[in-house]
Amino acid sequence: MKKILFFISVLFLSCFAMAQNGDEEAERARELFYQKDFKNAEKLYLSAIDKGNLIALNDLGNLYYLKRDYSEAKKYFQKSIDKGGTVALFNLAEVYRIEKNFSQAEKYYLLAISKGETQSYNNLALLYSENGKIEKAIETYLKAGENGDIKGYYNLANLYFYEPKYKNLKKAEKYYLKGAEQNHQNSIRMLGFVYQELKDYKKAKEYYLKALRNNENDGILVNLGLVYNELGETKKAEETHLKAIEKGYIGSMYNLASFYKKNGKIEEAKKWYKKALENGIESAREDLEELEGEKASKFQDNVNSSILFDTITLKLVGQGLSKADGNEIELEYENFKAIGKNKKVYTEKDFQVNGKKPKIMISKIVSTKMIRNFIESDEEIHVIGFLDETNEREKGIRYKPFDIKFTENQDWVKKIYFKNGVIYIWDN
């Protein structure tokens, strides 16, 4: 979240009593000003000034301020001050603040306050804060709030929430509550963040929902989803994460993935971590890798134990038989389905580690019987011999991909089992 500090960006227009001369021009100029027709407004303000209209001095300064012509802005604010204008004191201070002229800005804010322009307290506090005078900023924000400017309390609360050296969540809560009591929407919104940090999730939920009633597209949907997570309201958490994603808050892709992971929906978690990664959330990469590790861990009992099968059906890919040692031959396959002694159905996915399928080894005797079966079958095969150590493809057994089934106590198969990451189809 970015630091949010309220200050006056459109300077105050004059509240002089209307002068008799140039009133019509000044009123029409102000209408054009609000329509952002600055060129014609400027002409009318100058005409009003020529007729002695005091309102036009400050208003023309404001026009130049918005055009970022600060030299002309200061000129007309000063003319207004010379004629007794008090709002121009605040506006001139604001120009000096933007120009980073601390001493002049402070001088005119204080002069404005002395003339009853209490809105200057908030911006004077902002000036102190920008220049590292935090203690004076705190004191002045408090005066702004005490003088009826709710932005003073709000900015003081922001200071206690964001400023590392002065961070104090209970004080931030106190001053945001003062704003919330007057229905200050940003204060209501920020109370959600305060209570979330304080782990008071019920209150965080309360204030996030209040803020969303004012703006249903607010990014706090992201945080509300996390709060529902903490409260164990899983259905609402999932719905809120998805709603935030729908509204374009990609951070919720990561949050939704974490939600699914926590609730054991591994494939959904992987899906959303991948989406988060595709959308530039780099931290999802580590989580996705960790999740793959957890999946491997989930199957670790399978990998480290011996499992007996009644049957196994493989889809051989047709690349060849690889000789591993004197009595072991590795089958190249695409997938398999096996029926365990416990009647449970297994596939290669149940034994994958880091995305790698388990090896399937058959004994030389079983492979001999398998070859004989090939010869006696209608399968299109061409028998040359086994691949040698160089894996030269002019040697070996090649065939079109097909399914083959091994059953215990048939075709010299005495035992089908899984052990230490390998499935064995063996003759003893």
C-alpha cells in the first residue's frame, strides 16, 4: 500500500465580499475556470482586476497555480495578500511548499493560521513531515483534527501506520476511528488494514465490508479474501479471491493458489500458481516448486515401500528395449495402469517424483517370453536384438506403440512389484 497523505491540490478560491466593480466578469471567469477554459477565464479575471475586483486576484493566482506557472501564481497571491486577502496566505504557502522553500512555506502557513485559516494546519503538518520534522508534524496534525479538519486525524493515523520509526497500530486505530465516526471513507478503509495487522479478523472483515459498500471495485477485495481465510470461511474466501481476480487484481491469483494448497486441492493450487507466474508474480515460482516437492512427499510412502500388483497394463512407446545389466531390461512406456493386491488402482502419476515417471524393469526371461508373444501375435514388429551400450538405434527391438498386459503367474511372470522407485516384472 502506498502512503496516502491528504493535501490541497486545488487551492482555495477567494471568499472576499464581492466588490462592486468587475463582479460580473469575476463570476463569469469562475464559471469558465471550473470548466477548465483557462484561456478565456484568464482574460475575464484580468478585466475584473482592472476594474478593482479583489476576488479575481486570488482566483487568477489559483488559475496560474493549476497551469504550473508558479511565478505568476505567487505574484497574484501576493497582490491579494496586500489587499487583505487571507485565503491567499494559505495558497502562497502551498506554492512555496511545492517549490521546496521550507522557510517561506512555514511562514505563510503560520500567517494564514493566525488569520483564522485553520485548514492550513493540515498542510503545515504535511510540510513538517516532508522535511523530517515528525514530532512537529504529529503536533500539527492533531491541531488540524481538533480544529475540525478530519484530514488531520486521517494523516496522523497514516503516520502511525506507515512511518517505521513511529509505527503504532493502536494510535493509528484511535485516529482512523475519529475519521470513521464522521463517515470518512478512507479512514473506514484503513481500519480494515489496521485490524488485519492486529489479527482482529472479525473487525477487519467488518470495516472492509463497510468500505466495499462505498466502492465494490476497491482492491481491498484482495485483503478481504485473506481475512475470510483466517476466519475459516472457506467458501467466502474462494468466492472473494475469484471476484478480485475477475476485477483485475492479479495478486489474488497467488492468494487463491495458496488457499487451494492449504485446503489440499493440489492441482487447483498448481493451476493458479502457474497463472500468477504468467502474470509476473515471480514469488509464485518458488511456491510452485515447493508444491511439486510436497506432492513428491505425498507419494513418498509409495516410493519407499514395496507394493505388490496382480496385473499391470503398459502402453509401450515403440522406441525400444534398453538393457540395464545382465538380467534387467528397461521398458520405454507412455503410461500404465496397475491393480494392486489391495485392489487399489495405480497409475504412473502415483509414483512420480519431480515430474519423472518410475522406471519399469523386466527380467531377461520375461522379456524372452514377451518377444515370443510378439512373434506369435499380429503386432507389426521387427526383431534385431537388444540395444547396446551406445544406444545405437540400428540395434534393438522396435515396434509400433501398443498396450501390453502382464499378469502374475502368467507368461513366466511370478511377481510384479514396486520398490525403491522402480516397478519390477520378474520371473522369481
